[in-house]
Amino acid sequence: MTFPILSLMIWLPLLGAVLLYIPQGSPAAAARTARWIALWTSLIVLVLAIVMLIGFNPHIHGFQFNETAAWIPQFHIAYRLGIDGISLFFIVLSALLTPIVILASWRETRRVRDYMAAFLLLETMTIGMFSALDFLMFYIFFEGVLIPMYLIIGVWGGERRIHAAIKFFVFTLAGSLPMLLALVWMWHHAGTTDMITLMHTPIPPHIQDWLFLAFLASFGVKAAVWPLHTWLPDAYGEAPLPGTIMLAAVLSKMGAYGFLRFSLPMLPDAAQYFAPLMFALGIMGVIYISFAALAQTDMKRMIAYSSVAHMGLIVVGIFTFTVIGIEGALFQMVSHGLVIAALFLCVGILLARGHSLRLDQLGGLAVRMPVFASFLMLFVMANVGLPGTSGFVGEILVMVGAIQINFWVAILTGTGMILSVMYMLVMVRRVLFDQARSVANAIITDLTGKEWLMLAPLAVLVIALGFVPSGLTYAFHNAVTDLVHAHVAALQQQATLAMARP
């Protein structure tokens, strides 16, 4: 029996959330203990994720660290866990960002135990979803994310938090109902919810179309694919900064991951048929949302719209059905998770000092906060795809994959790189280099030790992945190659069967 490292990573945060409610002597003592329990729990999970990363063998095809146990045997439903190169780095990303957002939440004073418990529960759900190899388990974790995130937005968010939380909940739940119907049909068709078995179970092409649309409704909402993104500006804008970080860096990747895990391998004919639609949605997301970002006057909302625009690029990469395009999408997802988390942390640093986030009320921070300005400039350059940063690698790989499919798809997708330079440099000019403005009660001090601790690891990773991208691509190359080969083989088999029909 192998060491159950995935189960430990999934359920340890839940155990930590339970420990938060051990009775304490006073509310202040309970809050202080809750912060430290949450931090140490998340750090232990991060250590386990690093151990898993070191133990992962990129030469092995298929899933590793497999765990299986009987759950509902009469319906052929089991507790199945495992990872491959596609899911590996999303688990590591979740484990890395959770202690960072807990540190970013250190000054929270309202219902601290509930707040920390929500983030630990969110970590359980995200790691569980990326590890699940049973469709029912995947659905439970996928939907379970709604609970802690709804509470984080609705309880600790801004003035319009209730509206934003309800909108987020309704959009996500409504989008997931078609996926539940698809799950029921696939379970009835294959007699199992084992995802590996379903990947090799032929499904009639006319049924695939309906299943693909059901998955698109669910995964498209989570990935904020245009025009299913309308819940996102409110959720990003009203959520507390740590919640926004997890939404943008981790939860948005759940939808893209769903396309890779379900739509491509299980529904190859439908994925091929709807690829032009996905290109159109991705390109519209890149161009339309970039202009929306350019129109923003609030720093946080501008970064939020930037996040949606990058998800359009990722969608295009996935549906190129090429190894280099999908590897570019995966690389961009990991890079985007690091960069967007860092940018929102920079927003949080300004908020903690009492600064307004309105771009016309900021300015001169390059002189007054030079270290902060250096970090912000680095992450902005990574966000626009400057060579030498992780953002460049993902974008160029997606572009190469797209140009192999269609020249105009590549050109239109590439406009996002130009537009991102426009709106991000507008933000940098106003925040860092415009005339300094005095804001009442604002504190002008550079980064503290805790803020260094949050930003420095992200900066190191962004630069390291920019110069040595093979650290990622080497790990998920086999998984992506297997996915593309299986997709092509399924299309060829279907074509052969169609020709054989009288």
C-alpha cells in the first residue's frame, strides 16, 4: 500500500478547520490561536505538496500516487485519487497560495475562526477536485468550493457583498446543473463513474454534442469564459483580497482543468466540432475584456478584468488540440496563478496602508515606496508577457499552437498581448510615476517583513519559470502528449466507423 499523500493533503486542512473551534479562554486568544493553526496546517500541506512534486516521475505515463477504496460499490462508485502532469501543478499552486492568503489575512478581526476555517475548507475542496479520479467525487469537490467562497464573499466582502455572493452562487450552481445531468447519463451509459474508464468509453457523436454543451455551461462559468463571465467583476470587486486571490489564481483554473480532463478525452468529436466556437469565445474574451480593463478607473477591477482576458488566451490554447498549444495553456494557467495572486497582494498592501484604489488618487509610489514599486513592476511585466518572465513562455507557446491551426486565430489572440501592455502600463504610470497625491490617513512606508515573505517567493518563481520553463513543461509533456494522441486516435476510430456504415 502506497503512502496516502493525496488523502493527507485533502483532509488535513479540514482537520485544521475543526481544530480552530477548540474552546479558548477569550475571543482574542481564540483569534490568535486560529491564525497560527491555519498557518501551520497550510504549511504542512505545502511541505507535503513539495514532497509529492519531488516524488513525481515525469517519465511515467498515466496517473501516479493512486489511491482507491470502496465507497458505494453497488453503483460502482469508489474513492479514487491520482494525479498526472496536468493536475500536479494545480495542486502545488493551491498548496502554495493558501499559506500566503492566510498571512495576507493576518489583520482580519471579524469572526477570525470562521474566516480561517473557510480558507482551509477551500483548500480541501480545490486539492480534492484536482486529485479526484471518480466523476462523482470530482463533482462533489467542484461544487463544494461554492460553500467557503460564498461565505468569504458574503460575510467579509465589501458594501455590495451580498449581491456579489448571491450572483456568484447562482451563476456557478446553475452552470453546474447540466454537468450533473451529464454525469448521470455517463454513469448510466458506462456503468461506472471511474474517470479513467470513461476516457476510454465510446460515446455516440450526437450525444457528445449535448454533453459538451453541458460541460461548457459548468466549466465556462468557472473559467469566466465570455459571455459567462458577468458574475466575475462583482465577485472580484467585493470579495476580500485573500478571497479574490483564490478566485483568480485557483478557482478560475478549475474550469480550464475540466475542459482538459473531460471535454477533450471523453468527447473528442464534440470538442473538434465546437472548437471554432471555443476559439470565438476565447478571442472575444481576449479583445472585449481587454477594452473593458482599459476603461476601468479602479486598480483592483483593472487587474480583475486582466485575469479574465488571460483566461480567453488559455481557452484558445486548449482547443488547438496540439501538444505545444495545450502545454502553453497549462504553463499560462500556472504562471497566471502566480502573477495574478502577486498583483492582488500588491493591491492589498496599498489597502492596508489606507490608500484609495482609484487610479486618479494614486501616484508617486515609485519614489515613496521603491521596493513595492519594483515588485509591482516585475509582476506587471510578467502579466504582459515580457521575455524572461513566466508570462512570456505561456503566451508564446499558445501563439505557436494557434498558428499551426489557423493564422487568423493566432493574430486575433495575439492582440491580447498588445492590449494588455496598454492597460497595464496605464495602471503603472498612474500608480507609480504620476504626480504624488496626498491621501488622508494613508501611510507611506515600504514593504514589511511579512509582505516580503508573501511577494518574494512569487517573484522568484515568476523569474525562474521565465528562464527555465522546462521545469514545468518537462513534467506535463507526457500527459499532454497522451491526451493529444488519444484525441486523434478517437477521431480516427470514429471516422473509420462512419465509413463502414452502409
